[in-house]
Amino acid sequence: MFRIVRFALKILIGLLAFFLVSSVLAVVAYRWLPVRVTPLMYIRSWQHRGDSVYTSWQHEWVPLDSISPYLPVAVMASEDQNFPRHNGFDFKAILEAQVEYERGGRRRGASTISQQTAKNVFLWPRSSWFRKGLEAYFTILIEAIWPKTRIMEVYLNSIEMGPGIYGAEAVARANFGCSAAELSRADCALIAATLPNPLRYSSREPSRYMRQRQRQIQRQMKPIDFLPVELEKVKAGQR
């Protein structure tokens, strides 16, 4: 019996060591390498197998300096206004969401852009305490290894933005007929408005509610600073 327990512990320790080493190496590699595919792409293809909209992915990786400088500002306004300042977790937003729910309000998420990036790139969408634990682990890793501009770059290239549409370049081409670099301030606010549920809300055919959210996000964008790489783009455009 003791031998069996000892053998099982060795296997468990070996698996844990493999996971830790491989996860760190993956995060280090993605510090520079483009993220071409994500688990969510495969999951959506399986969930909607037989539907070419979901199985024929629209996804093209582009660097952050080839994305409109307004899109990072729009997603920060909509999803995570403290993104430049927090270390991956916005505990104030989590507390506010909990208080709102306890007072009878709707349950809303308080995941940061860093957390969403960790989930999109390394994990799966279905929520559980186990996945939340892994999400926290990968969030700590990417915050320690990637600069904020890289987190934003990966986020904007990997996030789901419609049925079979992943990333800024794909949604710009599919829904606005332009490149990601050519998206206007209003376009970016509309894209950000879809992110809570991009399979339900469309930036191609926005509803009245979506237009209302677009205007709200545009107002929220005004006090938010550009990221450093975006600021350089704006300055260059003003020369």
C-alpha cells in the first residue's frame, strides 16, 4: 500500500512539475510569438460543427501598431478602466460587482483584460473554481513576463468578436470593410460594446441598445489615456 501511495505521489509531482515548466515556457514564448490559435476557436468549432461560419475562422494576427489607437482605449473604457494601473486583478471592481449583486442588481463580471487574455489564450470559457484558479495563475504569469502593451496586443488579436471572428483585423474586415488600423473612434466604441456577448450583439448590424452603448463608451473614452505605443501613433499622425 505504501509503495502504491509513493508511486502515485511521484506521478502527481511529475505532472505538476511538467505543468509548471511548460506553462512558464509557453508564456515566455508568447511574449514574442503571435498567438495563431486559441482553445476557444476549437471549442466553438466543435460546439457548432457543421456550421461553416464557426468552423472557417476569420483571424489574422496584426501588431498593436497596426490597430487603431482608439480600440485599446475603447476596450479599456468598456471592460477594464484600471488596466494600465492594476497588476492583473481589480479588487475594487470585484468588490463593487459583489455589492451591486447583493443589493439586487444583476450579476456582472469583474474580470480584467489581463484575466480575459489568460483565459482566451490558455484556457476554456466554461467557468468553474478550477478554471478560475488556473486563470489567476496565468494572469500572474503574463503580468510578470509581458508588458501591458503586449497583453493588450494579444487580447485584441485573440478575443472573440463575432461568430467565427477573432481579433481586431478580422472584425474590421468582416464588419467595417477596412483594416484594423483604419477603424474610427466610433467603430472602436461599437466593437467594444459587443464584447460582453459577441455572439449575441453585432457590430455589423447594431441594435438601438448597441448604439446607446456605443455612445456611452465614447463618453467613457474621453478621460482614458492612450497606451505608450498608441500615443506614439497619435503623435505621428499629427505631424
